[in-house]
Amino acid sequence: MKHIKPILLLAIGLLLVNSQAIADVSGQVRVVDGDTLEIGSAKIRLHGIDAPESSQECSAEGKTWPCGRMATAALRERIGGRVVTCSENDQDRYGRIIGVCSVNNADLNAWMVSEGWAVAYRQYSHDYVEEEAFAKGTKSGIWQGEFDYPWDWRAGNRRHSTGSQGKEVSKESSGNCRIKGNISSSGNRIFHVPGGRFYGRTKINTSKGERWFCSEMEARDAGWRKSSQ
């Protein structure tokens, strides 16, 4: 019995060490898109913000522009090869860390919203509402013209993209974004490309979290895997 207490203390100590390791991730990053980073094998989704998808377009003065790619480029330039530190708040259904990331103690999440390269993700947090109001007031980034909120764009409600001609794109056909992100009955996220064996019979129900993708890279970055057939 006298050995039980030391073993218990050791187990508690290991748990504390592991929780600290999970809570803070630091290092050189790969910028996946305007709200997603990778540090080593860890993928981090920036808490409280939602940036345009990589292939998303916005419009200004009657012209479309690649706001998704520019948001990604802005975040990459802001980091500039420096070490990034991320504090974990939670994990999402894809296994990604949800966290606040910083460079030299400056909040990257807040910077992306205040510069107009992301919006406050009110569905999950109100932490960056003031930064969004500032960007909107200064017409920074995507606020310089018109844009689809990223969550609407992912659902297929796209008004500001090449080919949509200013009209809402049907949820049944997302313009040039024809890759189907399906969630199986067992919860597996599988995407199907045109010409695939199951493509024709696969139906997309956005209310269940299923979605359309514009490229295979976009689908993989979002946590889907390609159908083997």
C-alpha cells in the first residue's frame, strides 16, 4: 500500500506535463490558409475568426479579386518566418487545435480581423467583434467591397465569385466547385471528384456539415480524404 501514493503522484505529474504540452504549441509554421496553421504535425485553427477560403473570391468596384489567397498571403507575411506560439482553447471535430496564436506576444487572430482579412466567428466566439467593427469602419481587406461570409461560401451560397455573375449559386451545384465533401454514416469525411464511381449518387446536405470544394487541396486541408474509387 505504501507504494500506491508515489505511483499516484507520478501519474498526476505525467498528466500535468502532457496537458501543458497540449496547451501550448510553439515553432516555425506552415500557413495553410487565412485561419489555419501547422506547427510540425499539429494543425491549428485560429480561435474566434473565420477567413475567406483559399479559392474564395470577393468583389469590389464591379470586379472580383482573390480575397482567399490574399488573406493567406497576409497572414504569411505577418508571421514572416518568425516563431509562432499557440495556446489551445479546444479541439474541433477534425482533431485540429482551436487556439490563439501570437508572434512576439501580438495576437494573430486579432490582427487578421482588424486588418479585414477575417471576420469574427460569432457562432463560436465574440472575442473579436470590436476588431471586426474597426476593419469595417476603415474598409480594410474584404470590407473594401462585397463578399460572402466564409461560412455561407462553404455552404454553397456564393454571390461574389467568377461564374456566379452576382447571383446566388444553388446549393445543389456550387459553380466551378464540383468536388463533393460527403460525411458517411460512420462519420468518415470523404470527398468525391467528378468521374469517380460514387460521384453521381452522392448527395450533399449542407445542414449535416457536408460541403462543396473547389480543389482537392482545399478538401484535404479541411480534413476530408479522397474516395478510393
